[in-house]
Amino acid sequence: MHFRMLHDPASGAMSYLLADLDAGEAALVDPRAADLAVWQAMLAEHRLRLRWVLRTHEHDARLPPRDRLAPDALGAPQIVHRAPGAGVIAFGGELVQVLPTPGHTASCLSFRWRDRLFCGGLLAVDACPYQPRPALPEALWDSVTREVFGLPDETLLFSGHARRGRAASTVFEERRWHPWFGRAGRDEFLRRVARLPVGGPTRHHREPRDRRPVAASP
């Protein structure tokens, strides 16, 4: 097992590399177009064949063309918007469960690998830099409370954007203390979401001068 993270300090975006070093195969979760050269170098460093590009969601319509990830950008099939028929994909000896978790956008996916879940913008609610409110609030409540919070307490949650300087948490922590889900019922959650503004991206983004990979322990 090999796991790396890449953080863009300008936008807070997080991307992830999952790899089976023995088999020489890997998957990428939410890679950004701006980071293609970095990921290609990391794959080459460990002689990894990229099997899958896994996208929890996308905001391509809100991005300039140069920032959009082309379907063939990394030479591997993308899974985005729709889970494969079996709901499970493989790279090397590793299995990834693909879960439909709509709400942040209409067709969000989450990816469960070993003891961790990559859930994109599900937990952001009002903190996504590309949209100020969830696309489908009712579906978001169901996805988080049923799919995410139904996992074991110790499951690690990796988001699509670092929140308050943090890239990861646990189901135990978010189920109890998440500011939108931890202490609210469904009706209260929906009332709060209804008061959020409707509009475009919430902040301006600059490309950072330096994007360094962050090592992460298994």
C-alpha cells in the first residue's frame, strides 16, 4: 500500500494517489489539470501504471478551459458522475468501492478504499470555493447521514478541500461535531441551507507558485 496527498494552497483542493507498489498499479482521486506534471513524475518515480482516475465530482463548467481535466489527460479511464455496474473497481491487489453520494452536486461519488473514504465536497456544505450552497440539499443530508455516517467510527474521511487547515477527519468526529450535521436534524439542516446565498464561485483563485506533495502514513 502506498498513499500520497497533494494540496493546492491557493484553493485548498486536495488530490490523492492510491497505489499497490508490488503490482505497480495506481489510482488517482480528484487530480487537478494544473498538477498533471507532478502526478506523472510521481507515477514514474515508482514505476506505476495508472489504472483509474476517480473524480468525486467536478465543477468544470465554472473553470476556465485551461483548468479543466480532459478525459484522456492521464491516459487512464475516468470514473465520474456514475458508479460502474459492479460498484467496485480494482488496481493491482486493491479494491475500491464506488458509492453514489449525490448532494454537493447532483452526481457526486465517494470512493471507499481500505479504512478511508474519499468524499469530495460532501462535508463542505457552505465552504466549497466553486459554489456557495449544495445543489441538492435533501440528497446531501441522506448521503452524509446514511452513507458516510453509517460507516465504522474509525473510518478516515478525506475531503476534496482542506477545511480550516485539515485534510482528514473520522466518521466518529464528524458524526458528533460537524457544524452542519453533528447536532442538527434534517429539517433544521434544510432551513439553514435555504438561507445560504445562491451564486457563482465564492472566492477568486490564484495558481500557487509551489505545489508540493505531502507524504501520508498508511
